[in-house]
Amino acid sequence: MLQERRQSQRFHDEQVVFVTLTNGARESTAGVTENVSADGTLLYCDRFIALGSQVEVMLEFVPEITLGKPVPALCQGRVLRIEQELKEGKFGMAVVFEQLHVLPSA
């Protein structure tokens, strides 16, 4: 039996996000989240990003996480897992957040 390793509850949340590689040339690509937690996200994007890559993800935390209203944030982390199969032609990856920066609301 597999042991659950997640630290925080995940919430289904499809939103467009921007993913920027930060180890090397700063290249950005758009993606779509499948789920989000306070500790990370599962997302899909057009570009393959290697396991262990350092990334920044610009997203909005859902009210279920913030216990209130949506909160925009810049999340710095790394690619922890790569999904084995493409989803609608997009590459899937789990990103664990290592630092969070709350951004001003629009």
C-alpha cells in the first residue's frame, strides 16, 4: 500500500498559471493547474520541464486554502514529479513550493 506523502489538502482548481524556469536562463511558459495546495500544485504545460528544475509559479490560491478570498502569489519551488503520460498534449508535473510571496490584489 502506498503511503500518502502530501502535507496539505489539495483542492481541484483549474487556472491558467505562468511557470518560469529559474535555474539558468529565465524562460517562461503558460500552464494550467489541476489541483493546488498550500505546499504545491499539479500542473500541465506545453513545455517539458525536467525533474528537479527550479521554477516560479504565478497563481492564485483558492479561498479554501486562504480561508477567505483568493490570494495571488508567486511561488518558488522545484519539480518534484513528472507525470508519465501527456494530458491533452501537455506535460504534467508536480511542483513543491519552497517559498511563497503574497502579491498585492488587483
